[in-house]
Amino acid sequence: MGDMREIRNIVILTGAGVSAESGIDTFRSAGGLWENHRVEDVATPDAFARDPNLVLRFYDMRRAAIQEKEPNAAHVALARLEEHWPQRTGGKVLLVTQNVDDLHERGGSRRVIHMHGEHLNAWCTSCDVRSRWWGPLIDRPPCPVCSARTLRPDVVWFGEVPYRMGEIFAALREADLFVSIGTSGAVYPAAGFVKNARELGAQTLELNLERSQGSHHFHESRLGPASEVVPAWVEELLR
Ligand code: BJW
């Protein structure tokens, strides 16, 4: 990656491409459509207000599906990096994921920020408490804390503010290397992290099946399936 300062702190941003080989559809595969609805038209607070059954059905289906999937070699390699990198270098690895599945955790990662929320959480809009949730929401189950039947998927829709942005920007400020894996670069603010990190002095690397929309912002792009390029990159770092 050319002339660069010593790498200690690494921030990794992942998107749907890291889970694609586990059998979870990406957003912009199939033309970004679900039952002929554009994802942008289902994943919004307006859509939920207009047609809650449609939106709850969409998320119930996906919540059930992820529980049948397994982490792939990319998830496992990132967990291995998080475990060994601090011992080797004294640096830190932070994983920021846009994914709402739990495959990073099941692959062994511990320092994970889910900036777009989590499928396996339900958020009660009455008492504002999040509860771990595996079943459906379409039948309006009561909140385990306050009993109100006002649970919604704990995911960040368009127009809502992504989670833990302060922590993410603090980590970007300390990053020596920013790596983006399997994301199209179509959705902000995540799509802007590469520019933020680069302006703050980090090296930037993209690992993706094909070039993302913001590919030209990266110092380097390596193209290929995540299950191959991610383990190869981790081995190179830990060598
Ligand atoms: C592989 C692979 C393999 C395949 N191996 N790779 C105009 C301009 C700029 C911004 C805006 C604008 N108008 C509105 C906005 C803001 C808006 C936005 O960005 N809209 C765009 C459509 C333009 N953003 C928001 O509203 C966000 N909030 C916000 O901005 O608040 C203001 C604020 C921010 C910060 C501080 C203070 C205030 C919220 C965005 C919420 C996004 N939510 C979703 C749904 C989550 C719940 C759910 O799962 O349903 O998040 S949308 C969807 O897109 C989901 C994803 O996390 C996100 C990103 O998708 P991702 O992961 O990149 O997937 P794909 O499918 O796009 O790409 C897959 C990639 O993998 C591809 O590149 C493939 O090549 C690759 N791939 N197989 C490796 N095997």
C-alpha cells in the first residue's frame, strides 16, 4: 500500500457483501427489490406508518432467515484479526457494520458497532427499551418491559440517525488504516467514512466483489469474493 505510517489502529466497515456468501441477499442484488417494492420504500419510517404490516412482514422474514445462516470465512478471519492484532502491535481493531445480522458476533468478533441496528432486537417506542427478539412482530406482541404493543424492528431506516456515530468518528480520528468490505458506497453517512478517514491521515483499502461507488477515494482496491480476499488480507497483516 505504498509509503505509509506504521499501522496500529484499524477501523473496518462492513456491508451486505460480507454476508452474501452466507446466503443473505445484499440490498442491491435483485435490483434492490423485495416483492416489487424498492428497499428504499420499505426501509423508511413513512413506510412503517403507512403500511406497518408490509414492513413488519419484511423484517419478520429476514429475522427468521438470518437465524438459519452461518458465518463464512470472511467473518471468521475478521474475528481472528481482532484477537491477534492487539497482541502483535498494541493497536486496536474496531468493526463497524452496516449489517443487521449477527454473523460477525457468531464468527467471534467482540468489538462490533451495528450502526444500522440489529434484526435480533425489538425497540419499544412506548418505553424506549430494546429487548432481544427472535420471533415475529407482525402479531404485535407486548413489550417484555412495559407490555405496550408498540414494538418495531430496531433497525435504522432512511431519514433516521445511525447509531453510535460519536464513537465511530472518534475511532476514525485514531485510525491508521480504514478498510471497507462488501459495501456499495451508496448509503450515507457510511459511504463518506473513507473520505473522512483519508482526510484524517489514514491509509484506505477497499475489499469488494466489484468497485464500489466511492472506489476512487481509496488508496487501494482488491476485488474478489469476501470469503477469499478477506482471509488473504488478514493473513498478510498477521504474517
Ligand atoms: C460482495 C459480495 C461478495 C456482493 N464478496 N463483496 C442524498 C445524498 C446523500 C445522502 C442522502 C441523500 N438523500 C438522503 C440521504 C441520506 C440517506 C442516504 O444515504 N440515502 C441514499 C439512498 C442516497 N441516509 C440516511 O438516511 C441515513 N441517515 C442519515 O443520513 O441521518 C443523518 C445523519 C447522519 C449522521 C449524523 C447525523 C445525522 C440512514 C441510512 C439507513 C440505511 N438503512 C438500511 C436498512 C437497514 C435495515 C435493513 O436491513 O432493512 O441499511 S438501507 C441498506 O443500505 C441497509 C444497508 O446497511 C445499507 C448499505 O447497503 P450495503 O451494505 O452497501 O449493501 P449493498 O447491497 O448496497 O451492496 C453490497 C455490496 O457487496 C456491493 O458493492 C457488492 O459488489 C458487494 N458484494 N457480494 C464481497 N461475495
